[in-house]
Amino acid sequence: MLPNDVNALIKKLSPFMEEDSEIFRELMTFFGQGSKIDVHHGDLSKFLGPKRLYRVIRLKGESYKDCVYQLVDNYPESMEALGMLRYYKAPTGPVRWEEVEAAEIAIGKELTMATYGWMPDAWTLFEKGPQGDEGGEHELVAILAFDLGE
């Protein structure tokens, strides 16, 4: 999906979301181009459901798994989310897919049974560009949707 299409879909599904907001920018990143794993754009409509609040959590660590443990340990509210989109940013160099798989296994083991109801629960990965990004750290960006309530 092209960036203009993603932008239009976000505006259609959540017309009051500001384009310059952090959540809008991160949704554009997640559903935009350049990821190493294709994402389903149907997840966007599931994520932008009615009566929701959103939060972005950025983590850096020595490994993807380290980032996952930081999310679980330091942000317990993330376990109460209705939906989570997350992307990993790989350090400079070849992507070590086994490390990404270990992080996703860890997140599955650390979550409570209630959390498995996340709609959506999706992830992808981006490589860091050669300029501007320090190359050594692994990163995880979690985009969370919470129930606003009545």
C-alpha cells in the first residue's frame, strides 16, 4: 500500500486523529513501505476501532528479546491493551531472524491468557538506514490501543 493510501485510510477510520500526532506517524511507519515482512492492512481497521486511546512505547536494548522483557516488566499496562502493533528496528548489518523469533516467542510466553485476545496482534521489522541511525542497538516500537470506556 502506498503512503498516500495509508494516510487516507487512517483519516477515514479515525477522522479526528491529527496528522502530526505520534500515533499517526507510527501507523504510517508500520503500514508504510520498507518493512521486511508484509503487514495486513486489515489490521489497521481492527486497530482503529471505536472508543480507543493510543500509546507509543519505544525501547532500546542489547537484543530484541531484551526489548520485549523491558516492555513486559516496565509497562505492565501494555498487557491490558486491546491491540498491539509492533515493529523491530534491526541494528546495522544482516538481520538475525533467529533473534526476532526468540523475541516473539518470549512475548508469547510472558503474556497472560487474556492478552491473547489482542486485535490486532501484528509485528514487522525494519532495517536501519546507513545514515543517521546509530547501528548498535536493537529497537522495539510498540503501538498500543486501549479501551476508552463508556
